[in-house]
Amino acid sequence: MTAQPIGRPVRDWRGCVVDVEPGVFTVLAECRGGRAEIRATLDGAMLAVVARDRRQLPEPGDWVTLRHWPDERVTLTSVIRPETPAPGRVLPFRTR
């Protein structure tokens, strides 16, 4: 038996976390020509990161990378951390 390709490829995109419920993140992202609130769960790699350090959980205001799977699931794959700001520079989103 061989694996058969699924019609739709996996896609990644970015968005901003706007709400957090236990195990589910609501992310505002650009998709299909407009903005949408997308509900996503953590992927396996992010679950491992959070298991080691719960401070790594995304919070409202964090920018994240999402992955849209062929079976219509959406997972949160990483938190986009800002670079260390120069003195006096204000970042447009929260830092830890």
C-alpha cells in the first residue's frame, strides 16, 4: 500500500492571538482575501515547548504562525518572538 496525495497542500500563515480558552486560541488572520477569526489548537511541537515552560503559551497580542491542514484542522505552530528592541524603541506587540 502506498500513500496517496491529498488534493489540498498544507499552508502556513501568520496571525495575532485575540482570545484564549483552555486548549483553543482565537487568532485574527488574513485569509481568502479578508480577515477572519480562526480557532486553532497547539501542534505537537508547541505542546512539547509548553510542557517544558508554560510561559511559552501564546497570549492575546502575541503573533503566531498557523498551519492549515488538508483535513481542515488549524494548528498553532510557533510564537513569533520580537527582536530585542533598541533603547527607546517601542515594539508594536507585547514582549515577555
